[in-house]
Amino acid sequence: MTRSNAQMDIGPPIYCSIMPKQEDYLLSEYWKKRWEKNDISWQRHEVHKFLVKYIDKLTDGRAKTRVFVPLCGKSLDMLWLADQGHDVVGVEISLLAIHSFFEENGLTFLKKQVKLAALIDPVDVYECVEKQITIFCCNVFSLSEEDTGGRFDAIWDRASLSAIQPAFGERGKRYTKKMRSLLADDGNYLLESHFYEVERNNEPPASLSMEFRNQLYEEDFVLKELEVEKSDEDFERKWGYSQELHYHLIKPKAK
Ligand SMILES: C[S@@+](CC[C@H](N)C(=O)[O-])C[C@H]1O[C@@H](n2cnc3c(N)ncnc32)[C@H](O)[C@@H]1O
């Protein structure tokens, strides 16, 4: 029996334009433009089923944790996490994404200007009035534990590592180092990564081979693959290649 993409929740490739390898600044501009054009095909309309499935692994069963959602967009996962009783902190480069998040979910915010340790100019930080959600409007690489009030208990990374072109220079490694610096020593990190059997011209979501994934994470973390979801025959027929979604539980290495 073949399953439809809708049932599998994988769907077609979520990006389509040819994308050159980008420096940090240009990459940020690329994402902002996607929001301006409402070209946000990655956006999900329900809470991610793997987050729901593995929430206890993410939180170690604790009722109230501090969860970091890097490159959060306007993900509904933030709402769900807050509704479960957790304190949620997101970071997002696009102002438009943050405004849409509050507006579309009928939420209000207090906007503060905050000076980050790594930057001269202050950035806007949005604090939700109704729920425990705070969103920093800045580049994830600018954020440090000094700015976030300490390290997090948990990180939920859906389409985030895969959005920063991790194969460009040392960016993948800089990203995993940044995640390590923001995660408590006993924290948990859930990662969704993609694997494509074809070359896709640097298009996000980036394809992550097992070797590259290990290269990025193994120095600072221990990884356990929880699950792999493969695309079905219909998908392969339509797009001419297969894709896989890999779900990992990642823990900091003991020092
Ligand atoms: C593929 S989307 C994923 C959004 C979200 N995680 C989700 O599951 O819906 C990537 C998001 O990261 C944002 N972004 C890209 N680069 C960023 C950076 N360096 N710092 C902060 N946000 C960034 C983009 O604007 C976009 O909203």
C-alpha cells in the first residue's frame, strides 16, 4: 500500500528557486524577501507531529522548561509548546514573520529594544502578552546566553539548520557551536534534517548526509536517530528522486 504525501507529511520540496551560495548577510536578505513575497511554502498549518510524539524526550517529561526555537518563522509549534506550559524563546530574522505570528494567532505583544552582547545597535524583542513566548528579531548567530537569560533546557530545530546553508564555509559548524552554547549541559535537542539523493543547487532545505551530520555535531553532542520518514513511490514518480526526513535526539557531550 502506498501512502499519500499528505498522510506522510513530507510533501514536495518546499523551495524552488535556484540559490547561489550566500554570505550571512545575503542569506538573511534572501529569507526576508521570501517573507515579503509570501513565498513560505515550508509553513505548516498544524503542530508538527514529531514534536508532539517526542515532547517527553525533549523536556525529559518536565512540566515547565525553557525551549529555544531557532529560526522560528511563525511556527505554530511555539504556541503549542507554550500551551503545554513551557517558556518559549524564538529567534527570527524577518520582522514580517514575527508580526504575522502574533496577528494570525490573535496575540498581542510588547516590543522592547534590547542591546545584545555581540551587537552595537539594539534589536527588537517581542514579548507575548497572553503566552510565555518571546521572539528576538535578529540573526541567530548574534544571540548569546547573556541575551537570553541563560541557557535553554531544550531546542526544537525544524527546518532551521537546513535553512542556513550549513555546507557554506564553516557555517554549519558555527551553527552547531551556537546551539551548544545556548543549551544547558543536561539539555535536549530535537532536530529534523533532510536527505535528498540528488544535488539540489544549494536549495534549502539542505541535504544532510550522515557523514556531514556527524561532522557538524559529533564534537560537542551525542546523536541518536529516532526515526526516518521516507517519501513514497508517488512522490518519487512525481519529482524523480526520493527524500528522507531524519529525526534526531541530540544531547551535549559530557565535558
Ligand atoms: C524554513 S523556515 C523555518 C521556520 C520554522 N522553523 C518552521 O518550522 O516553520 C526558516 C526561517 O528562518 C528564518 N531565518 C533564516 N536565516 C536566519 C538567521 N540567520 N537568523 C534568524 N532567522 C533566520 C527565515 O526568515 C525563516 O522564517
